[in-house]
Amino acid sequence: MAEKIIMKTPLVEMDGDEMTRIIWKMIKDILIYPYIDLKSEYYDLGLEHRNATKDQVTIDSAEATKRLGVAVKCATITPNAARVKEYNLDEMWKSPNGTIRAILDGTVFRKPILVNGITPYIPTWTKPITIARHAYGDIYKNTELKAEKGSKAEIVITDKDGKETRALIHDFKNSDGIVQGVHNLDSSIGSFARACFNYALDAKEDLWFASKDTISKTYDHRFKDIFAEIYEREYKAKFEEAGIEYFYTLIDDVVARVIRSEGGFIWACKNYDGDVMSDMLATAFGSLGLMTSVLVSPDGVYEYEAAHGTVTRHYYNYLKGEKTSTNPIATIFAWSGALRKRGELDGIAELCSFADKLEKASVQTMEDGIMDKNLAAMSKLPEKRVVDTETFLKEIAVRLDVLITE
């Protein structure tokens, strides 16, 4: 075994919940510690510890990420009423991902992992499509009320001098109804735009953006205008020099174009659109277990995570003493992405190379027909061997050793 790779700067390590927490430790023990003298600043984002710290640990982990520049995050539980009871929580804590996104002012980029034998449902998709999701506002920070018959709903804007501007939403004279108020910030939209333009330049891929500005002539049109202004002022020359394109169209048009495309571009989406379309793309390319996810701030801070959840059902089986067959690939790629970025920022070529080889070994293992139950159900390879999670990771390590010694 070669000497371990020495890191200069720690990365932020955010531990998580349930089955992914178990896999997190397995990945470190089997695929990280034998090869790297890992330096990390550890934060336990497991639900019990978030509750014990009144969620301060989530805030602390995000602030550490701003300070150190790179983080890797395990999947975490966002509690609902049932989880509050199950874990005896003090309150229904917010999504850790949402908290971290808000503090970092970040944009989420999700990209599928292509594997021979797992064919996309759209046969023309020969290259990955990256979804860039705006991570602020819209219905995720909405205010909503029920409206009784006979009531009237208005938008009221009160300026700094106390002057009011009113606009009628609806007069509910004939029926009960519902009202929803959403907002966004020019500063957040600008950060979203810059993160997308920077990511496109880094990936050397075209950037597509879409909204519904023909219908939403103020709200959605503001997104369109801010993107256009920033592109023309700051990025047009850089895009032309890189040989890539920024393309804007309506959201319904871009959906049709995406289906007909071969892939190989970045699709920037407003918050709700990105939430929905990232899951659609993940399923169409394979599954959320084969989807990378990275949160990028406009000032160049990166937080890598798996796109999927905590795999609760497998965790309950694990607690019964059963061996589970859970797909660890997205979590492995979260680690490889964070290690590669740490290597790039610190000028450690060996760390970047290790990350590349770890990803290659993972894909090789799947293409050799060794995989978990979920991947085996999707794979069209003629010869497959379904293994438990620990065996899967050890098979990856075998191939990683070969790549490292080549």
C-alpha cells in the first residue's frame, strides 16, 4: 500500500441520519482512511444532536463551510409530525439543507452518474444533464391563508416612508378560497445567476435558463432580466471565449427541448422547477442513488452531498441485525467531489487523482455486474451479482487498489 495522501486544509464533515449514517462510516473505513490522512472538521447533524443543540450545530457547520471552503454532507432527516414523536423532538426542526443553503446563499447543482448497462429512459440522452436549482424563495418561503366567502385579498407594499401600494388579488364574493404570497430578492437571483454562469464556465457546458415571463410579467420577468443583465455585463465575453452558449426560453419550451436533446448542458431552474425536475431527471437517468449534488455559493464555497434521503426502511432492517443492500454510490461521489475540490484549492494533485480513481473504481464495479438490489433491478447487464453494502464497498476497494498501483 502506498503512503497515505496528506491533506493541508481540513474539509467540513457533516454526519447524518439512519442508513446513510451507517454507510458514511463504512465509506470512510473502507475507501477513505486506508488511502488518505483525512483532515476534517466534524459536525454531527444527526437528528438527535440537532435537537440537543437546538439546531445550532447546523448553523455552525454552515459557518465552518464558509470559513474552510469545502464540505461533505451525509443525508439527514427533515422531521415531520411523525418524526417529532418518533425521536421525541423539542420541535419540528427545519430542513438542514435549507438552512445551509440560506447561509451559503448557494445554488444546488445535480448531475446524473452514467453507467453502462443502466440506460436512460430517454434514448437520446447520451450525456448527463445538470440541474441548477435556485435555493431561495418562491413557495419555500411562502405565506398562505384560507379566504372565506365574502372576503377580499390584496397585495400591500408599504415603502420606507409608509406609503402603501395596493393590488387586488381576488374578491372571494362567491366562494371560499386560498391565497398564497411568494417573494424573491434581486440579490439572491443575482447570486443564482453568477453561480450558474461560473459553473458553466468551469464545466465548459452550455447554460439554459427558463421561466414563465410571458404570464408572470413582473416576478418571472425579473429573473429573466437579472440573468440577461449579468450575462451581458460580466460573462458574455467569457462564454464566447470558452465556446459555450447562454440560452433563455420559456419553461414549457425548454422541457420539450430537454426531451429532444442529447444532454451535455446545465439547466438552470427556479426553486420549485428545480425541485421537481431534478427528481424527474434522476429517475429518467437511473435513480437518485446515481445523482451527484453540490451546493455552490457565488463566492466559491462548495458543499457536496448525496441527492437522496436517509433510506429509512433499510435502516430499520439494519437495526434488526439484517445485512442491507443499499446503493452507496451518490454518497461515495459526495466524498470524491469534496476531496477533489479540496485538492484543487490546496494544489494537491494526488488528492484530485485519488478522487478520479475512486469514481472510476465505483463505476467499474457496477459495470462488472456487482451492485446492490436497486441498481441490479435497473441494470440490463446479462451477468449480475447482488451484494450487501459492505461487500459492494470492498469490491470497489479492490478495483481502487489496482488503479492506484497502475
